[in-house]
Amino acid sequence: MAVYELVPTDLDTIMNMLVTYDIANARRLQRVAKVMLDYGLRVQRSIFEIDITPAQFRQLRDRTEAKMDFQEDGVKYFPLV
């Protein structure tokens, strides 16, 4: 899975992002949802709105990917402008 850097170079910049995921396994789903709740607000069951710095985004992405099975699960990050 390719990972694209969507982060600005200014480390203090707050980004507003929409994060959506599709997790096939119930246990992994709960784990990913817990990670998301550490960073943002749930707007639907598998959609979160997050205000985050670039450093926090990298941490969120790393924590989320550690809980996933890349053959079955997917997460998308959409920057909101």
C-alpha cells in the first residue's frame, strides 16, 4: 500500500482532515476506532473529523496502520481546505 505525504512542511500548522476507514474484522475495527477517538470527533460510524498537526498525523497514521491487516482493511485521509 502506497502512503502519500499530505502534510505541509510547517510543523505548527493545524490541518483539518476527514478520515474514513473500512475494517473487515470487528476486533481490529474497535482498535482503529479507539485510535481515531484519541485525535478527533466521530461524525459517522467510520468517519472522523480531525484537527491535527503534521507530527500528530504521522503518529495517528503509524498507530492506525499497526492495527490493520492491509489485505482486508483500508483507511483514507482527506485534507479539508
